[in-house]
Amino acid sequence: MLNYFLRYTRGEVLKQYRRMRHVRDNQSYFLYLIFDADTCVYVGETSNIFWRVVKHKDKCSSGSVIYLQEHTEKEEVLKLEKHYIRMLKPKFNSRYCQPDQLELFTIGKAVGER
């Protein structure tokens, strides 16, 4: 399942993507999965992985493993985020995990999109 992800520690992400700390209009989007002790604790998406990892210090310790995928389409990343949250049920995600929650996507299109 994780074969298509790049694998990093928290420190490696901060070092590898340090150039993004001043970027405001990034045209790529990241899907990330944070694992602690071989258990997925959080799934998220962002256009600036450097700042998200900085802000996730409570979910992402120095021993955590972060799996990353970079994409050019935000809608694709949002669909993947939803898929992995439902599949892995990370303890820090409540988004998409509730059975009675309003679906954000229907038949490949965002709700409200025509």
C-alpha cells in the first residue's frame, strides 16, 4: 500500500522541504500519512508540507514516520485523503470517519460543482 509514497522522518521532511518555508503559492499538493510505532495516527493534505509538519509537532514526534505523495491536482489529493482516512482510521482524524457525515464528493465531482 505504501509503495507509492516517499518515506521520511520528521527531521528529514523539515530538511528536504525547507525551501518551502517562504513559498505562498505552491502549485503542488501533498498527501501525507503520519505513522507512530507502525500505527497511522494522522492523514492530511497540504500545499506546504514544511509548515504542516512544523504545526503537527503534537502528532508527529522525532520517531514518527511520514509518508508523502506529491500531486498537481487538489481534488485528487482530497479524494485520496478521504480514502486513506476511511481505510486507516487514524486516531487524530475525525474527518470522513463518521457514518452519518455528509459526503464531500459524489461520482467524481465536488458537491455543488456543476
